[in-house]
Amino acid sequence: MDKVKAIIYALLAAVFYAINVPVSKVLLDSVGPTTMAALLYLGAGIGIGIMSFFNKKDREQTERLSKSDLPFVIGMIVLDIAAPIFLMLGIRYGSSANASLLGNFEIVATTVIALFLFKEVVSRRLWIAIALITISSGILSLEGTDSFQFSYGSLFVLLATVCWGFENNCTRNISSKSTYEIGVSAWCCSQALMSSII
């Protein structure tokens, strides 16, 4: 049952991410990239609040954050500020379709970082997937069929995926701790820093 629930959550996340990119492209005509990134986290904060209301029992049973988790929490916050700003810049200077497809490079970034920093084992099947995603991301990053120059939009999206790759590995190290506490602490700090940037 837990596995089915996890798959449903993953599918919903993919659907909402797919909707987010073209909608952001439209809104970026009247809203700056940094402001747009801050609004994304405002939505995340509202979502965390709703989830915590319905999962109070689970929240009380999970392990709380400790001082040893602080470097991972700080890393997560900094990367979660940089990544959406890069993504919004990528969407502004490129197409929403390219940004959506290039978002898959996050898989490559997360896996390679986990391999080199945390010595995780990567299967042959995953290496094949990484190679295919990397090749397709390279093709999508070109400005057009008659040009071998990388587009600025694509480079910003790839930077965002690398940031999220590092962030995923930071989150991995504190994944056993309270999801609510991690989310709230990250959201509060990111909103404070975003407001100072804006």
C-alpha cells in the first residue's frame, strides 16, 4: 500500500511540475524570475501547512532534526533558493517545452552526485538511462538544427537541475527526520532570503 501511495505522489508531482512550467512562462511576462521563484515556495508552504493538518499523527511520530543535520538543512535551503531562480530564468530566455524536457537532467545530476559523494552503487540499466538523458539534454540545449551554440535558457535550466541534484542528496541524508519540520524550516528561511533579494 505504501508503495502504491509513493507512486501516486510521484505521478502527481510530475503532473504539477508539468503544469508549473508553461504557467510560469506566461506569468514571467509580468513578474520577475526571483519573485516568481518566491511565489513557488509560497505555494509549497501552503501545501506543507495543509499536509501537516491531515498528517498530525505521523508528524508527532517522526524523528526531529538535530544539530548534526544543520549542514544538510542549510545546503538544502541555499540550493532550493538558487534552483527555482535558475529555472525561471531558463523559462524566460527559452521555451517552456525545452525547460520541461531538460528538467529530466535532474536524474543525471542526482545520480552522479550520489555516486561520487556518497559512493552509491549505480546499476547498468541506470547508466544507460543516464547516457540517454545526457545525450537528449545536449540536443535540446542547442539553439537550433543549424547552430551548435548552447542557448542561455537551456544553460539556466541545466544549472537548476544540478542545484536540485545536490539538494536531493542533502535531503536524502535527513529523509528519516520530520518532513514537516524540514519543509517549514527550509520554507521560512528561503522566504526570508528571497524577500531580501527581491
